[in-house]
Amino acid sequence: MWTLTPSSSWSNSSPRATRPWTKFKPLLYAEAAIPHFWRLEFDPAPRLIVSELHTGRYVETTTALAGATTRIHAPFTVGIDPAGLSRQ
């Protein structure tokens, strides 16, 4: 599941998601100049990869690992522990 807004993007990388699409989606979003891209992965353990757009490509800025609360400051401030996120 993912939600797209004019200023940010969220992507869920699940076993049901096809790997080519998970590689292709960030390219499309970068082309659309969406400044933030968050990718949630579950295997081997939940983790959230936060990326920001720099000179036309996404650069990973933060990786939130399960079991610890990570503070993310852009595009908004939030504290998150990926262990609390479940597959749906």
C-alpha cells in the first residue's frame, strides 16, 4: 500500500510487490520532482528507508530499524519504530 501526495511519497515493499516496480517507482517519482520518498521493507525485519530528492535522484537520508524509535524531520517531524507497523 502506498499513498502519493504532492510533497511526499510512501511505498510499501512487500513480497506481493514486484521487484522491477520497486526499482521503477522511485525513478517515476523523481521525474515528477516529489521531494521525499519513504520505503517500508519487511524482510528480514521491518525497516523504513527515508530518501530525499537531490539533483534529480533519491538519496537515502535515514534508515529506521525495528525495535528503536527513529526521529525523522522531513517532510514533517515524527518518531517511528517500524516494528509497530504491520502488513495489511
